[in-house]
Amino acid sequence: MPGAGEWYALTIYPSLSKGLSAISSLFPFSLGDLFIYGTLLWFVVDMIRTSMLRREKKWRRKGVQVAESLLWIYAWFYMAWGLNYYRNSFFIRNQLEPKPFSEEEFCRFLDSYTDSLNNSYCPFEDKLPDSVLVQEIKRAYQMLPDKSGLCKPTCYMRVKEMLLPSLMSGVGVMGYIGPFFVEYNLNPQLLPVQYPATYAHEMAHVLGVSNEAEANYYGYRICISSSVREIRFSGYFSLLGYVLSNAYSVLDEEAFESWKNRLRPEIRELYNQKIAYWLSLYNPFIGTVQDWIYNAFLKGNGISSGIANYAYNKSVSKKGTPTKVESSSQEKDKESKHKERTTAKPETFSQEEDKESEHKEETTAKVERVCTHVGDESGFVKTLSDCHGLRYGIAQLPCCFLL
């Protein structure tokens, strides 16, 4: 029914989410994780017990019971949070018109973004105190205009740690929303520099955002508006992987190298460390299975682009018609050069250091294998994906190659 999703998000969800969050805030652990893992364990144990009886009628009855249980869980998911998948798009709610891609505008953005990223840099030794982070993020969300269609954060909302962080790190999961009790769960293995932006991203889901690209946008916007420098830098830094892949797709090789050299050495090193860190935890096989499941889940909930939705509002390749008209021979030559670059070995910021370091060579080879495995034709490579339990709202970790 047209408009039903938006009606739910504006009338039912605000009160319902406050009630569920109030209940979950009474527990120091993730209530949603406990429910999911407990339910799965109960199903397995019950099936084993039933199989020992070897009675056909018992199996039929058990099949009906399992179907009924799954339907109740399905209904609970959609009533508690899932209907947000069917609300109006970001552009409709904010009364904006989508614009076709313009290389000129992208280059202006790239110039401004690079200056802001460099100027906001500050070393991250430890995670920011929750008292500072929570106050800043909630304050920024409180100031969003009503037309954004987001709920207002409550005082008792609090982040939870995942129950199985090592498993989630194996598939590149940094955070996820627990829809059954409207919780936002973060991976305790997050790097300090990633924590604020991931926190803001997941809070967007709790406040009624289902679209991953939109959650990425709010996470970025909220962080860069902060007066706390560490939070501001985390916001700019969270966008670097997306900007990097887009710049690689749009700029020619000389311009791309020139742009890379504008980035502060400390930022380039931090980016390399982040990629190496998550790749050391990543399990390609489990990640592939999880990506397939979550891609099907997103498409089944009205997001036709699936997991590519993470990059929608940041990916610039093939999003529109360039304003500059080129001859067919120029286009072929440009396409040929682009193919050569996209199939080349991923680079690091310092190629000389990469050759001298066996560890970096191994890491680059690992990136190359993962990129080949999960790359898409737009040139936006999603090396690590942030599945949240059953991936109901995720902070995607972008990575295309080492800088």
C-alpha cells in the first residue's frame, strides 16, 4: 500500500521504538542477539529431539509448529522495525531532486573534502569516552529538521556490544541494529577512529532509517558537524574508502596520483592500518555466504540494488551522462585505460615501502583476492561488509585497494 511505510514510520514507530528501547536498556547485554542465538539453538535442539522419535505424525506437527514460530518472528520483525524499509525515499522526504553525475562537481567536492579531511586530522590513541560521544551524537540528531522524518533520540538509548564479536569480525561486521528490541550493537573490536562514525550510522537506523546509503550519509553528516575534533575526523575518515574508489573511477591516472599525494601521510598510514587490520580478521568464505543472504534479504525488502545500496549516494561511476562529449575513439581509448587500471594490482600509498615489506606484499595479495571476489562493474569494491547478526541495518566498511 503506497504511503503505508511512511505512515508507520511517523505514527507508530516513534512510540513503539521508545517502548522497546526502554525495555532493552534495562539489560547490559544485547537482548536482540540473545533472542536470535537462543532461538536458533532452540530450533536445532528441538529438531534433534524430534528426529530421535522417528514418527511421521510428530514430524508433521513439528513442521507446523516451526512454521508458526517463524511467522510470529517475521511479524515481530516488521512491526518492531522492518516496515521502515517501505517508507519514502530520502529525496522525497527532504523535498530534493536527484542530480545526474557531473565530473566537474565531483572534482569540486573532492578538493573540498580533501582539505577538510586533512585539516580535521587528529591522532586516535583510545576510544572516546561514551559520555562525550553519546552527548554529541544525540545532540546533533536532535537538531535535524522534522522533514528528515527521523525520530528523536531518547535519553535511555544506549549502545550494546555484540555477543559474538569475533564471528562478526570474520565477515567484516562493525555494527548492526537489533530490530526485535530496537537496539544498536557495535563491534568491540572497532578501531578507535571508526567508533564515532559507526555509532552515528547505527543510531540513524534506530531513529527510522533503513536505507544503508542514507544511514552512511547521516553518520557522515552528524559527525562532521560535531565540535569534538575526534568525532569530526572520524566522520571525514569514514568517507575515505568511498571517495578513493570514486576518484579512481573518475580521474585519469596522473590526476589520481596527484590527489593521493595531497593526503596527509598520517591519514594514508591510518587507512592502510585499518585495511590490514580488518583483512586479518576477515573470512572470505563466511563473508561470501553472508553477502549472498543479505543481498537477497535487501532485495526482498524493496531495495533493488541489494548490498550495492551502501555505495549508492557515493558511487559516481556510471551514475549519469558526462557533460563533456567525447569522440568514439576517445571514449574507446578512455575505456581501455580504465580497464587496465581496474585490473591492475592494488596500490599502496608508498610503493617502495610495499616492495621492501613482506607483510605488505601479503596484505596486498589478500586485498587482490578479495577485490576479485566481491568487486562490481562500477569499480566500487566492497571488500568488507558489515553484517549485523542477520544484517538488518549495517555499517558497510568500504575498501577498494590499499593506498
